[in-house]
Amino acid sequence: MNTLATPSFSNSIAPVTVFGIPNCDTVKKARSWLTEHGVSHVFHDFKKLGVPAELLPGWIAAVGWEPLVNRKGTTWRKLDDATRTAVVDESSAKALMLEHPSVVKRPVVAWPNDQITVGFDAAQWLGLIA
């Protein structure tokens, strides 16, 4: 049993949803942090389930398409030049993320208050669970 005080946030009806890849170090760190802070969460595995096409427009509306495309990762670097240079707007980025889920910056987190965050930022997350 977790000995940390459970924030009232974790008692909300909808759990936090973490989207990513299970072997990603940042996703591992994020999931551990949520567990350590008593935050109920579920995991959506991009490798097994893909990027949820129905949620992608909401993510883009919340944070923009550019922060969602991980241009520093291995998947991006392995893409051919034509594919990389074709990512110039929301439509092209959306198509790329659906075709290559590993190019999405991780984790994408859907919070019960409908906020979307990208990446792991403990200070930001503390504010979200307070």
C-alpha cells in the first residue's frame, strides 16, 4: 500500500490516462511518479493500440501539433528526408503520428480536468494534482 498521502485529485471519477510506449524511459518515470503520488492512472500503449485517431485533434487543439512531434527521437531520425520535410502543418503532422506512433513525444497525458500535457514535468504535474 502506498504510504504517501493520496491527493484528492486521485479520487476523481476519471483516472489520468498516460499515452506512450512502455519501454520509453520518460514514460516509465512518469508512470512511477503518478504511482508514488497516489494518482490513479491507466496506460494506453502506442505500440499495441496506436495513436487514438479520435483524440489526436483534441491534443493538437490543446498543445499544438509541433510539441507532439518528437523531432529528437530515433523514429524521426530514421524517417527519410522527404517524409520529414513533408511535415509542415497540422494535417501532415497528424498523418505522420497516425502512421508512426513512436514519433509522438511522450508521454501524452489526459487529465480528468480535460487538460493535456506532453512530456514529463514533475513541477507542472504537482500543480495538476493539488
